[in-house]
Amino acid sequence: MSGDNKTEKATPKRREEARKKGQVVKSSDVNTAVVLFACVGALMATGGMLLRGSSDVLRHGLAQNANPSLVSRGGISDLALSSMRSIATLAAPVALAALAGGVLASVIQVRPRITLTTIKPQWSRMDPRQGLKKIFGINAVFETLKASVKTAVVAAAAFMAVYPRIGELAAMTGIPPAAMLFELASIVIRIAIYVCIAFALVAAVDYGYQRHRHEKQLRMSKDEIKQEARQSDLAPEVRGAIRRRQFQQARKRMIAEVATADVVITNPTHFAVALRYDGTRPAPELVAKGVDLVAAAIREEAGRHDVTVLSNPPLARALYREVELGQMIPDSFFQAVAEVLAFVYRTAGRSGRERARRRPQRSLPRSA
């Protein structure tokens, strides 16, 4: 059904099925904005401690470097490890805040759910045509424009934060280092807050777009809604009975096609496949196949309609595994099937002249 007919909103059942497949509304910009807010908040809360700790690490390192015996005792590596541990301890609150912000943003957007569908290997993902569509499609164009707009918005926010204080920056010449550091820190915090607000606006716009796109993908046609309503009104036992009836009808139609087959190849008891070659298609077509009871029904139907039954276990098993109903046999089976059909045409009860009157004769295509 074409996408133009999908004009109705998705039903709760359709939404739940999409969630099970991992299809949810998610914006990476929301994660970025939340992580940025968390990092800025952690820096504002622990900035003083981080500055004092960094100063202590620097003073301790300079004091240890003045010790002449540091190199002879191999203390440089110990000093480096000690400094790295101290810096990691100081940066831990900011890193933990970023981690918590990223996890929280993901949980809020998609809610906790474990699904393996999205990590299953899919050959369609390896299709170069799909890759080109992603690179040059409408989504790629939107992502490029979004990145450009995002960069412009963040740059504008940073400029708005710095521009009013350009005069103050010029007047800092000659002030004590501690005072200059305090002023620079306040400007950096101001820039960070403006950038966070800009990212929040970008994230809100992107989340709205992702939701619109998700809703468009989940749209259903009126026929789909009616069919879902009919299925939901039926009890599970009734739905199961309908599926069994549909399967039985499909099997009856398949068994009826045996009458039109040229040959039935068997295992001889466990497998049975029926092939038809009337010259209208480039290669023989598999019209019926089955195992055990279904194979017995195919052989019985072939006996009623005087269709030749031959025992060829390897060929029967291979055709059953490799060829689906209604499909032509692959090139790899041409020679084996041609030999079977040639034998049938020579030895079947229906003479070659009778067969010529009933259908046009064509040679099987030769395999490469």
C-alpha cells in the first residue's frame, strides 16, 4: 500500500509494536544539551575546589622537581602517577555529572526497554543504495542544515556573552593574577550559560522534528486500522482457528497445483517436490513441496492425475531447501532437472506427440 494512503494516526498497538522493534522518538541534541547543562552545573558547583586542587597539584609537582634525588630514585614516574590520580579525582564530579546527564536524557526519551531487534544483522544495512540515500537523501540535507544552524546559534550565543564585557577585558591589563583569573572565570561561566540556552533551543526544535518524523512513519491506512480492529475483537482461539484455516486453504491450493506438474521428485517418503515446465517461463517452476504427510498428499495427488513420480533423494532435499513455492529453479539445478524432465518426456505414459499438442516445447536454458 502506498504511503499516500497512510493518513491516520497510529493506534496504541502499532506504537507498542514499534517500541518493541526499537523505533522510538530520540534526539541526539537533547542528550548533548542535558550533558552540557550537567557539566556546566558541576563546574559551577565544584569550580573553587577544582581550582584549589589544581593549584596544589602544580605546587607539589614544582616542589618535587626541585629535589635533586628525584631522578635517581625513579620518582618522576611516581610523581606523574600521583598527579594523574589527583587530577582524575578533581575531574570525577564533572565526569559523573556528564554520565548521569546522558543516561537520564536517554531514559527520559525512550524509557527503559531492552530490545535486540536493532542489533540484529540486516543485509539491507549493507546495501550501497541505502547508504547513498542516507548520504544524499532529505534527512542528510536536514542534518547538514541543522549542523550549520546549530553552529551559527552557538557562535551567536558566545558572542552575545562576550560582547558586553569587551571593555572590561581591555581594562584588565596590569591587575593581579588572582583578580584576572576570577574575572575570566566569570566570563567563561557566562559564555557556558548562553551556549547551554542556545543548545536547549536547538534540542527542542530537533526533538519536535524527530517526533513529527516518527509519527509520519507510524501512520496507518484506514484499511490497516479496520483490519487491526477486527483482529483485536476476536478471541485468541478464534484468531488461531483463522490462521489454521488459512494455512489449510493454502495447502489445498498447493496440492491442487500438482495436477499441472510434469514430475514429482521424492526422497522417496519424507520429501516431495513438484515441478512444472510449460515453456512460458525461462526455467521450471516449483509448484508444490512438503515433508512427511504433505509429501504423501503430493504423491497421492500425482497418482490421481497420472503425474510421473521419481525418486531422487539428493535433488528432492536440495530443491525443498533452496526453492520456494512459485519460484523458478536456480541455475545450479538446471542440469539435474533437465535430465529428470528428459527422462519423464521419454518414458511417461503421455507420448511426446501428445505433449506437443498440449503445450509448446522449449529447451531448458543452459547453465553458465
